[in-house]
Amino acid sequence: MKPNYRRCVSCRKVGLKEEFWRIVRVFPSGKVQLNEGMGRSAYICLQQSCLQTAQKKNKLGRSLRASVPEKLYQTLWQHLPPNNPPKQI
């Protein structure tokens, strides 16, 4: 079976599906949530810099074509892996 590759909406890095968070706009309700349900999906790295850029520039919202609730961003910030330094640009 071929591995599943995905791309981060923030830094555009390609990697295995397990290396990313999956954000889903659930069909047909349009609710945006973390890693549950079927519908339009966007993927983001587990990096502080990627999350910061995605939130600041609304990259998740544009990719999902829906508004992303602030509560979801707060959940993502809480689930960042410890000792994860920001990437140098």
C-alpha cells in the first residue's frame, strides 16, 4: 500500500499524513473541527511557526472555505508538542 502524503497549508511542506493535524469542514453542517468527520480537509504541521502563520494569515479558513473558530486555534495551541522551537525563515 502506498503511503499517504499531505501538504501543510502554512509552510507547504510535504510529509506523511501522520505528521500533520487534520482540520475538517464537516459536510453538510459546515462545522469546522479537529480530525473528525468527512468533508473538506486541510493539514497543518505540528510547528509553532506554522500554526502562528496559519492563524495570522487565515490560511486554514481560506483552504477550508469557511471561518475557523477561535476555540479551535486555542485547542491547537494547547496540543503543540513540548520543546518545539519555531522554525527559522
